[in-house]
Amino acid sequence: MELYYHNFSPPSMGVLFTLNQLEVKYEPKFLDVVVKLDQLKEDFLKINPLGKVPVLKDESFCLNESHAIAQYVSLKYEEDYKSQKLYPTDLQNQAKVNSLMYLESNCFSKIYNYVHLGLWLSDQPPRKDRLNDVYSSLNSLETILERSKFLADEHPTLPDLFAIATVNLLDVAKFNDYQKYPHLVAWKQRMQQLPHYEESVGKHFRVINDFYQSKAYLNLPKNDYWGIK
Ligand SMILES: N[C@@H](CCC(=O)N[C@@H](CS)C(=O)NCC(=O)O)C(=O)O
């Protein structure tokens, strides 16, 4: 199994976290979507015509959309006997996890639109006009986390593995208004203690933060695709 990913991509991190928590063997395939624009090359478009990462290639089967990939690998590899599953197989618990996966996907779009790539690649501030969407996402997550330790249950499930990368994006934009979100803050700390957090998410965010703080984006070659001047 091969996973095409980029280390700046939160959806890629959600899949990496899933594969690592499941302790599934896979071949990571870094795709340079920023400088070389490998996602637009013919070979990759055969794998994902949408030109996005992450993509899972399992022999001749190719799957894009990070949440669907995580569901596929969990259904394929998560042992039946496990009691605290990332992706439960009974109908109602699985439906609950799915519901939170959809919510997470929505939060990702809102938070990503606030942080936006211009900030990472061309020295622009976060989009203040989109701040209300950030608060609306954090309110939803806080409301859920007031009722359980993790998003769908008392143990981590798939949406937690995605939401932590989504919420970490806010650190890059130096958002730190967490006063109204004590349960979310406590959940973030619990997530950071998971055995595979560091290799799947933590180390990538350190690279992203260093990249941004050091203004390394100013040294990127000119690139019309991402609007890098
Ligand atoms: N909904 C998709 C989002 C995929 C996506 O937007 N990937 C970005 C990286 S986070 C990408 O590949 N961008 C390259 C491009 O747009 O050219 C998922 O969850 O997999």
C-alpha cells in the first residue's frame, strides 16, 4: 500500500495518524505539491484526476478524500477483537463516527479558509473576515467535548485523528483565544499524548511553524499556481 501525501497537509496527517495508530505497513510517497507541482503531472493525475493529496494506492485500487481513506484502511485492517476501535463496525457507533467525520470536514474547510495558503506561502495575514467561522467550528467541537472525552466516544476514534491537525492549523496563524474552550484545550493535550501523535502530526507542525516563523516562504521560487511572487 502506498500513501501519497504532503507534510503540510492536515488531511494527509489525519490519514498518516490513522495508519500509524493501526500499525499498518505502508510506503509513504511524498508529493511536492508546492514547488514542483507534482499533483498536476500526468502520472499523478492517473492516480487522482483531482490533483490532490492524500491518495491511497492499494495495488490497482486508488482512493482519494482523506476521511474515506481512513475509513477504508480501518475497515480493512482494524482487528475485530479490539474493544476501543478507531472505526467501530456496529451500525450506530459507526454512524456516530461518520457524523463527526462530516462535521470535522466542515471545520477543516472553515479553519483552512481563515489560515489560508497565502499566509504560508506569500506573507499575508490570516483572513480576519473569516474569524466567525473559526469560532463557530470551535463552539461545535467544545459542545461535543463537554459531553465526552473524545469526539465520538470516551476513547479516540477517526474524527479525533483528523480534528487535531485541523485545530493545530490555528497555531500557525497565532490564534490563541481559547478562553471559552476549556474542554477543547484538555482534549488537545490528550491527543498529543497518543503514541503516534508525534510522528503523524506533531513533527509536521513543527516544520510548518518553523517554515512560517523563519519566513522561508519568501525564498520559494516564483509560482503562479500558488500566487508566489
Ligand atoms: N477534501 C480533501 C482535501 C484534499 C486537499 O485539498 N489537499 C490539498 C492539500 S491539504 C492539496 O492536495 N492541494 C494541492 C492543490 O490544490 O493543488 C481531503 O480531505 O482529502
